[in-house]
Amino acid sequence: MTTELKPGERLDDLQRNGYKIIQDPGRFCFGMEAVLLSGFARVKTGEHAADLGTGTGIIPILLRGKTEGSYFAGLEIQEEVAEMAGRSVRLNQLENR
């Protein structure tokens, strides 16, 4: 699946399950803290997880790639960043996860 990037955006490979994420260095890019947090979070088989202030959606995407949770959600109030996260979810075909 391909996605169209907007001016200033880039597509980064997450090095997990073939997942990629759309980021815009002029607006927001995830940091090492998000990657570390996703490494410490535990989501058991069948559980749901929510990330409040998800930014680009990095934590739910990484958690989906490493756990057996059944549903992952990210909440973001910045409209442009939330839209970017939604496009990353669709790019990775995670809409129903």
C-alpha cells in the first residue's frame, strides 16, 4: 500500500513487522521516550490499550507489532498530527486493530 506524503513529511521505517510511520520534522516527530515506553508497556492477549496524546501514533503501532492485544487506540487533540497518525494506521493496514 502506498500513501501520499504532504509537503515536509517523510516516511520512516519502524524496523518492526514492516511498519512505517509518517512524520513531519517541522511539526512533530516521536522521540526515544516513546520507543522506550512501548518497550516497557505490557498488553496481554485480548486486552485493549489506549495512548492519550498519541502524536503520530507511534506507541499504539509499536505495541501492535510486539503484543497480542486485540485493540489499540490513540487519542490526539492536534488535528494535523491526528490526521497524520490516521494515515500511518491506514498505511500499515491497522484500521481494525
